[in-house]
Amino acid sequence: MFPELNNLLNTTPDQVEQGKLTLLCDAKTDGSFLVHHFLSFYLKANCKVCFVALIQSFSHYNIVGQKLGVSLTTARECGQLVFLEGLKSAVDVFFRPQEEPHPLQFLREANSGNLQPLYEFVQEALKPMDSGEAAWRCPVLLVDDLSVLLSLGVGAVAVLDFVHYCRATVCREWKGNVVALVHDSGDAEDEENDILLNGLGHQSHLILRAEGLATGFCKDVHGQLRILWRRSSQPTAQRDRSLTYQYKIQDKNVSFFAKGMSPAVL
Amino acid sequence: MPSDGCSNSLAVKAAAGAQFLGPNRGPRLSKNPRAPLTEVPTTTSAHPGSPCGSASAKDSVEWEGRSLLKALIKKSALCGEQVHILGCEVSEEEFREGFDSNINSRLVYHDLFRDPLNWSKTGEALPGGPLEALRALCRRTDPGPVTIALDSLSWLLLHLPCTTLCQTLHTLSRQDSCHGDSSPGEQVHVLGLLHEELHGPGPLGALSSLAQTEVTLSGALGQASAHILYRRPQQRPSHQMDPTTHLTFNLRLSKKEREAKDSLTLPFQFSSEKQQALLCPGLGQPTSHIFYEPDAYDDLDQEDPDDDLDV
């Protein structure tokens, strides 16, 4: 996790807000550093994490996680982390009997089905254990990323329904959190992606949007992060609703600074 | 003065900031000081005496509209109406937050949030899914003025065909005309929350035409603002005016003119008489001739007509 980002979001691993949906989106840049941040953050916060990783392999996230101070291997072994490696298990769908449900069952269906098997996988992974004492702080679902589901033939409404059910179960019933990454296609006319992005935006409590700089690439400033808080339970709170910062990604850290205040420029 | 052709519009045009998620996709809006949305101006309520009052609140990701919907619901509840809420997007506890017990007792929450598509198969879901739940609201028979709130119309529009939804909404708002003995005091108010960025202009236009009042939320520079569009109910005419009266030209035919018109054969109409005339050229019909006068340079050789070509 990046301590500076924690400061901006006003959270620490000891005080985790519960019952929230966080939307990560990126436009013209790579927002995966946010996924790594939240993965290591929630593991350090002693939460049970279900990570639906459709983009990269387990070892990729593990290597980055080690730089950020968490070991995914250890977390998986002790049961804190349930990892669905999309790239590997997608192949399993075709080599097992059709009666057994698989979380990525939609790959096998001709018409764009729904994501109910994936939801049931998440439900099974995060449901509170029957033993009286809670081993972990709260359940967390992390998805990297949802846009690829559109590319795999699932409709935007089906993805929204999946997130809806995750929200109803993980956020509302079990007081956990959901974090999902969606790419913004930007100028490319992608209606399905726009519906997904805006639909999730309306459901979210917190939106983190990583954008490339309008002026192009820069060695010292890699992009801009916009933070929007929504649906706060106290409507009269005079809280800053939207913040914008620029950032630079380093090997083990991301530094944030106000616009135009990069150390390289000052 | 408002320039969009509708009276009672309170918009004062001003520049709007960029929307949060991507380029500008919403309408340009006005500037009002941001006040906590607990009091609602009376212009948004239905005009008394109208057969139905339906209002839609359009919001965006950056400027959310649920608090406005809740404010309108609170207003209805304080007037003594019962409020039925079809809740698709938030849980019942979250929706009831912020209302005191007096208001909460008048709210009936039909929960489509927990299990709208019956995935859990525990039997707790509303039977028949979203459409049946919406139709059940049409069929409810408790007396007295009632407000029906749809949270949200966008969710319904994504899960039901647009035509079905519009027809059901039309039935919902015309409900009091179905009851034979409805008194003028019994009105059905329908409130809907719509997320503008999720739909194309077609469905948005269709839903707009059903709403009598539209409140569009936006803002600039950190201040929220609302654009209110109120359509005056149309006076339906008792008889249709005949557009062919009082013309400066004659549209009628006299009997002789009609006969001449009917007996006219059109030049390019292929009738059997014409077919016969073409197939058998009769006497007196001039056949065509070609008259050819060779000049000095023409070399007419019937054996080889192309002899003069240099090939």
C-alpha cells in the first residue's frame, strides 16, 4: 500500500471503513497501481480478501505485493486470500464436465449469459465462517478488471447485476467492501463500457480516477488522480467532495503532490 | 426569460464544469446556492386539479439525485400521503436513513435490492421479478392520495424493454381514471429517479414525455443546481378542427370535372388498348421512315459498308 494515498483517502489499515464500494478507473494510462495498493492495504488490514484476477498471473501480483510488503503466497496458504487466477482457470472451463459449475462458466455459453456462477464463487469464498470468533476483520472483494468481461462477451447489464449482487451480499449483509477496476475507453465510442462505468459510478461510495496528463507523457509526472466521495451518510458534512492530485510511480512507492508542485519542477 | 419553450422553467443559463467521468454528457445548467435538500419549492409538486402528477429527477454521477427524491418523498409523507417505494438500488435501511419515525411509518418499501433476479432462490425475492413488482403497484387498491417512488427508473430501463416500461408507467399514472368512483382528491403522484448518462436519447425522450415535471441536477464549481421543467397539462379539444375549412383555394371537384378526371388515360399507363395499338400497327398509323442523303465523302458500298474505315 502507498502511505501517501492512505493519507489522501484518510484511512489506515487499522481503521477500515466498511460497507463501501470503491470504483477504480483509468483513462489513457494504467491504473493497476491502484489495484496493487488496495490488495496490499486490505491484506495488511487483516481482512479476508477474494481477488478475482482476470488480467495478470498470480506471480505478477505476488512480485508487486512483495515490494509493497505483503506475501500473497503466505496469505493464500493461511486462508486470508482466495485467489481466482482467470488466465489459468479459464482453460479449465473447457476440460471439465459441464455439470460442475465453474466461476467462469460464461466463457462456455454461446449467448452472453449472466455472472451468477462467479457471484456464487465469491459468496462461497467470503461467507463468514460458522465458528463464533471472526478470524478476519471484514470480507473484501477485489476485481481486476471488469472491462475485460465485456471483451469476453458478457453484457454491461450482466456485469452491473453481478456487482449489484456483490454489493448486496458483501457490502450490505456482511459489512465488507468491494473494489473494482474499470477502464475508460475515452474517445473510442464504446457504449457498453460507458454504461458499465457510469452505472458503477452511481453505485459507488468512492471513485478514484487515474488519468494521463492532457499534455502527454512526462518523466516526472506520470498522471493525475481524481478522487470523488459520494453517498456519504451525513449529507450536511462539509467534506471536500472532489480532489485532484498528480502522481509519480516509483519502484516501491507512489508519490502524490498537488497539481504543478512536482519536486522536479519546483 | 426561459428560452426552451416551457413556462415555469427556472433556468438561468450559465457555464457548467466538466462532468467527473469523461467529457461533458449532460445539459448545461443554472446556478443556485447549494442548500441541504430538505425543503423543496412548491413548483415541483403537481398542479392541483391535474389528473396525475408525475415527476422525474435526472442526476449524474457527480451530482446525485437520491437526496432530492427523498426530499420529495418526505414532502408527500408530511402531506399525509402514503408512499410506496420500489427500491432497486439501495437497501431498505439505507433508504430509510434520515427520515424520522413519523415519516418512516408512511413509507412502504418494496425491496428489489436484495434479490431482484432470484439468484438466491430462497423464496424471499419479490415474485415475478421487476415487471411484476411494478405491475403490482398499479393494482394496489388502498384509498387516499398516494405517491409512488421509483428508485430507480434507470435500473428498470436497463432490465425491462423501454416500451413495456413506458406502458406500465402510463398505466400507473392514469390509475385513478380506472376507478369508477374516484374523487378529485385522490391523486396518484409518481416520482422517478433517472441516471442520465446511462441511456440514449430515445429512451430518455420517451420517459420525458411521460413526466409532467422534470428536475435535472447538475452543478458548477462545487455548487449543486437544479433545472426544473414543468409541462402545463394539455387541454384536450372536444372536437377536431377541420383543417380544410377556410382555404384560399378550391379542393372540391364539380361533377363534370370528376367525370373528365376519371376518363383520362394517362400517357404512361399501359392499358390493353395501348398494347394492341403497339402490336398491330393499323391503317392510317404513320410508320417511321429514315431519309438518308449521302454526301460527296460517303462511300456507299453495300458489300463492305466499313470500307471507308482505315483499319
